[in-house]
Amino acid sequence: MPKNVKGTITVEGEDVTVSNPDRLLWPEAGITKMMYLQKLAELSPYLLRYCNNRLLTTIRYPGGIHKDFFYQKNAPEPLPSYVQTVVHDNIRYVVMNQLPTLLWLGNLAAIEFHPSLHFVGEELPCEWMIDLDPSVDDEPRIMEAANYVGEVLSSLGLLSIPKTSGATGIQIIIPIEYGVTFDELRTIGHFVARYVTEKYPGLFTIERLKKDRGNKIYFDYLQHYSGKTLAAPYTPRARKAASVSTPLSWEEVRRNPHPSQFNLLNIIERLQFTGDLLQQIPPQSLEQILAHLQKGR
């Protein structure tokens, strides 16, 4: 396709417009918009799984990652006929259930995909996610911190999967049996957060104000609310390395990798080798832990 023109590609029977295919979205990684769309298509079996039937917020970078960007909750107009939307709290969200919708958003330079923590029309969380948020831009202890939290979860009888946020943090995902409330997840999260902050006071904090955290890593147990979002597994991020939010094994975490090691240029090859690690853990019950915490009140 010639430079800086519009064209279309046909995907699953739908025509998707492609404009400015040679525009560099990640200059340092050399990734143009057309390359990005190709990578999204390859990532789609994984990325769509964690955005399916959820309210989607995107972050768009029309001029590439070093230019102006904006968050988009309301579905952008004009909407192709194949794009599904739903209204929630007076916002018309895109529901990204299919590849044409993903590529349409990719052409609009939607680089980051942040789905809701609950399904459309429901009020209960899909999974439990612990968000570890560094207070400095490049935190060398983030994998160490994640490993400590993983050990605590294991001591509670819970299997978990860490994933890079693709930016600076780590999220730890615990697949759970459906029926737990957001309030209950915050209760368990607070219990684990207090434990690790008391055991490792120089590493963790539950201080909400960033200016008061010093160099400690924020254990965010308050993220679980209806309407809140977190970076989806396998979403790209607006970072120089074109990093991708990537599930890891705990063995990998103990080797202290840098999040930039997992990016659009190598993620497909990795997935062909590892598969989707998040699918290797079944949903787990939190009933005993909740009963124990309730009894201790």
C-alpha cells in the first residue's frame, strides 16, 4: 500500500480501513502502523480472550508513542457496522469481541487496551488481580516484590500467574470461581497487602498518595471496583521497546527479567513456545479464606 493513503483490508468478511500504513508508531523499534496491525492479528487469539464481553477503554497515539495521546472510553465515530457497543453509566463503550474491531481500533492508533474487571451487564469480577505499582520509573526490585507476593498466595493455597504490565509494574492474576464480590476481593487484598508490608516494610507500601510512598512499591488492593480497568494481558504499551503485557512463570520472575524483554517483536515467538500461561490455572475457590477473615473480625 503506498505511503500516507487510505486502503482497506478484508478480515473475516469485513472491510477494515487502513490509513497511513507507513507511519511509525514505535520509532525506536521501527514498528509502522501496518506492522502493528499484522502483530495485532497474530496476537488476537490471546488479546481478544481477555477483552471479550468487557467494557473497553483504549489509549490512542495518532502520531506515535512520542506524540500527543488521549484516553477513549466513548466509542469513536463513525462506527463501522461490525463494531459492537454497549452503554454503561452513560458511556457508549466498544466491546472488542472480534478481529475486525481490534484492527479497526489499531488503525485508529489505539495502542493500549484496558478492559473492565467485570463482564458487560454484570457486577461481579472476572478474576482477582493484584497490582504492584513502583514509585520510581525503573524499579529493579519489582520482580523480587512480585515473588514475595506469589509466595504468600501459595501459602494460602492459591495458584497465581504474574504478568508484566508492559510498563513499570507487575500484576498478579488469580483465576477465581465466579460469585466473589468486589468488596470481598478488596478484603482479601487488604489482608495480603498488610502482611507483606509488615514483613517487608522497606519494599512495600499501601500508602495511596504517590508523594508519600518514597521509593516503595505500592500494593494496590483497592483497584477492584465496577468500572475500573487494568491493562489487558497481551496489550501492547506505549514504550520505546514496544513492550507487551506478558504473563510469566514464577521461575522466570525469579530470574529478574526486565519488562522490555517481552515486546511486539518477539511475543508471537514466545507464545508459540509457552502458550497462554493464564489458561493453565483453573478457577479457584476463595470461600475458606473469606470465612477465616470473617471469623477473625
